[in-house]
Amino acid sequence: MTSSLPWWHPARFEQRLPRLHARAAATAAVRAWFVAEGFTEVETPALQISPGLEPHLRAFRTELEEPFDQGRRSLYLHTSPEFAMKKLLVGGMERIFQIARVFRNGERAETHHPEFTMLEWYRAAQTGPEPDWRRLVEDCRGLFRAVHEATPACLRPAGGFAWRGLTCDPCGEWEMLSVPEAFARHAGIDLLPLLEREDAFAAEAARIGIVCQPDDRWDDIFFRIFLARIEPQLGVGAPTVLYGYPAAMAALSRLNPADSRFALRFEVYACGLELANAFAELTDAAEQRRRFEADMDLKEALYSERYPIDDDFIAALAHGLPPSVGIALGFDRLIMLATGAESIEDVLWAPVA
């Protein structure tokens, strides 16, 4: 069986090659789309003081040695190019994108890999009206169509995109669904009375057969329900834009000024698989530091580890991050769906051994 051969063996590589050619064509199409939209492609270092501070992500740590015995210091391979790209926005850039190699330790599965490709882009308002997060939805629609059209017809799944027997038409109408609507439709739970009420939320989870642990926090209960009942139903037939995340899950996004119970954040799903995560970017340096410290307190409590806060990033926010919207998209997953691949390694030129 060819699956037992190393990835570079001609017999196995030949099977993967059509999807790899499709990946190259899709990469060219994505770059052309961004150029047509007036974006500048940028490159930022993978080595960072802070790798990204989402509590559950694990980073790769290394040491930078300065020449002439000037010392050494710990750095990390980034889990996202977000911090460096936002510094470019502070510097005056308005529309930027990056096709970045990013690194996450402890992740290897059909849809995860320790080193993968992230497509990340930002729209900032150095002048003129503030960008709306909905503009990023239109960007995704254009990019999905470009990737679909760049994929050879012989590789395109029936229905557009496909994974695990589910299909999704990226070129038709997209579904806009709020998080409370998703909980009501797919889990039969009214989320609004349960915001920040762990005991009541756990009771609702138990009512629909989801087992929680006594020490589960509110967001733990959220994800137990979400992963079991909601995520598999998203992006079936058409991509789903899931928006209106509770404020407790704001991450690096601003709260909705019309309803502070929710954040200006959305995710894109296709065939039950998360493809992209987007924010109306938080610009308040003090609030950002507070959230970072809370995240690292949680990480230390859960995993006995914390990562440093990039003080230079906080200084950049304090100097003045313009009103911005930004999004990170898993490029390998997009190619998987566009070519009907079952595993992320089917669309990687050279998987991590």
C-alpha cells in the first residue's frame, strides 16, 4: 500500500501531485485577487517575542543567539502573524495580506498540522469611514470563488466543496447565522438567558445529553455543546458565517457598541469545518493588556505555562491602531475542500515527518 511509503516516494507522491498542482494554481489566483482589490502582500518574521496568547494553543520555543557573545534570548515561532501585521497597520498600511507559515505544537490530525499555511488579511481606515466587518465576508466570497474556479474541473467535487460526505456551494448564497440562532436551531437552547450563568448553562447541556465536568467554565460548556451539536451542521449546502460571539469569547475583537453582550467577531464554516476567524479589531491598549493577562492566568492554571506579552505590540496599540478589520483563514483546509481531499497532508507539498 502506498500509504505506508514516505511522502516523497514517487509512487505515493504521484497520487498527491494533482492536488498539489491545484494548490499552486489556487495560490496564484488568491494573489491575483488581492492585487486586484488593491492589497499589498507583506512578509513578517516567524520568530516573535510572543507567539500568540490564545490559552489553549501550544507554541514552539527556541533561542536567538546574538553574534559576538552579545547574549541570547527566548523567542517563539508564531501561531499567527497577527501582532506583526497590526504593527504594519499602525505604521500606515491600509490593505495588507500575507500567506504565512505558522506553527502550533501538539496538533496533528486530518485537519491539523504542526506547521501549516495561514492566509491573513486586514483592512484599515487610515482615512475615510471605518471598515465594516461585513466587508470581510465579501472578501471571503470572492476568494472562495477564485479558488473554486482555479481548481481543475476533474478535481472539483460535485456541489463545489466537499469533506466527509458533506458538500457546500461556495459560489451561491451564503448563510448568515448568529451564535444564539445557531444554539436555538441546532441544540434547542436559548443562549441569551445563560450568558455568564455556568450552573444554568451546564443544566441545559445535561438536558440535551451533553456531559459536563464540575470544574467546567462557561466557555468549556459552550464548546462541549458547540462541537457536538452545532459545528457539524454548519456550512452544509452553503458556507455559514457565524457571527455575534458572546463577549466572553471576544479574543482580540471589539465589543458590539449596540449590544455589549456580544463581540464583533465571526467565523466561516464549510462542510462542518471551520475555515476562518475574523474580528473588528480591538484598538484599546489597556483593555488588550487586561485580556492578555487574563488569558495567560488561565493558561497557567490549566497547563502550568504562560507566554510573554509583546510590550512592543501594546505600545503600537497605544500609539494608535486605526479602526481595522482582520481575518485569518486556514489555507490548507480551503484547498482540501476545493479538491475533495480527506486529509490535510494530501494538500501539503512536504508534510512534517
